[in-house]
Amino acid sequence: MTSLDTVLDKDGVRLTVDEAVATVTLTHPAKRNAQSPALWRALTEAGRALPGTVRVVVLRGEGMSFSAGLDRQAFTPEGFDGEPSFLDMARGPEAELDAIIAEYQEAFTWWRRNDLVSIAAVQGHAIGAGFQLALACDLRIVAEDVQFAMRETSLGLVPDLTGTHPLVHLVGYARALEICATGRFVHAEEAERTGLANLVVPADQLDAAAGDLTAALVAAPRDAVVETKALLAGALSRGYEEQRVAERAAQGRRLRDLAGITD
């Protein structure tokens, strides 16, 4: 593999790898990186194609917008070429519909793997599925012009691409409900204040800021970062005493590893 290798480039998704850092880019700027089932399958494929050397994944969108959400063609009677329309899916068996949605969700799940840290670099519109894709990542750096919104309820739908869990944990139930039920925009200042964004920067500094954060993450020993991420992620569901036990076990593993002792 060269220092910068294009591993995948299809259906609006490009994956490049430079040793420990992978970049996933949404490549349909003319459509504001609107999403489709084909794009979701490409995102799933990108996750599966990551080499074991990768420690940090940066997710970005070309053009003025990160992702304006689901391509409205999904709601037309004909849908996308070669795909069942959403209306046809709704008319099918309930178990089949559930399986299709589960397949779509796979594009949004791998970003939280314990062996990776994922960073969404978000500018302009991040609406609906675009908002949920940013929420799928561990960290978010946003441009000053960012506009997050959950518009699913205005279409008679719910956010179903794994975004509800991180949104509630980041901003709390009441604010998450208000954001989703009203479909209003969340701008940069509120995103940073409520924890949606780790950092807000001018739009022309977005890539550089993501690069700086990536470099800082890669500088730390990989196994320590992996253990720390698992500890923090587990803290959401553990009680205080359970977390103490988990901390001791993780530290024991790290100390034995540093001492050259294998289990």
C-alpha cells in the first residue's frame, strides 16, 4: 500500500488510507451529498475495507454541505433505479421491511468500533440522514456555517439511522425531543455549547482542524486509546461501582502489557 491509497470510490463514497489514518469522503457535492441506499452500502463496504493499520477515520463531505440528508427521490413512486421504492417496501412483509432498515443502519454503526476513533468534519447542511451520519462518529468538528436538523418528523417519519441514541446522550432527552419534533436548525454556537460539537472553526480551517485532532489521537499509544474508548463508552450503561471494576481491569491489562506479561 502506498502512503495514500484509494481503497474504494463508488456511489458517492471515496475511502483513502494513509497508514494509520483513513478518510471517507462523500463525493456528490452537486446534490449536497444527498444519501441513497447505494451510498449506504458503499459506506458499509468502506468500513469493512479498512486495513488493520487504521486508527483514526475522518468523515467529510465535498462542497458546501456535509450532507443534506436522504435524496428526495426515495419518496417518489419509482424510487431509485434498481431499488425497491420506500412505498413498495412499506407494502411488503413487516419482517422484510425491518431487515431492509437494519441493512441501511449498518452504514452508521461501524464508526464507533473500539479499535477506531472517528471524526466527522461537518460544514453547511447536515440534515436528517446527514445529521445522523455526523452523530455516528465519536467526535465532531464543525464549521461556523453548520446547520444540523432532524427533518424526519416533518415527513411523517422518525430518525432511524442510529442517530437517536447518541443525540440523547449528547444533549439530553428534552433537548433531543425538541430538536427532533420541531425539525429546527441547530447552529454552530448551540452545537458547541450543548456538546454536539467538540470544536467550531471557520469553514476554511475545517480540514486543518480535523488534521490536528487526528495527529493528536495518533500520537497516543494505540492500545491505551482503545481501552480508554471502551471504558468511556461502557460508562453510559454501567453504574459507578461497575465502572470502578472496569477501570481496574483495563488498567491491569495495560500494566501487564507494558511489563511484557501476556495473559
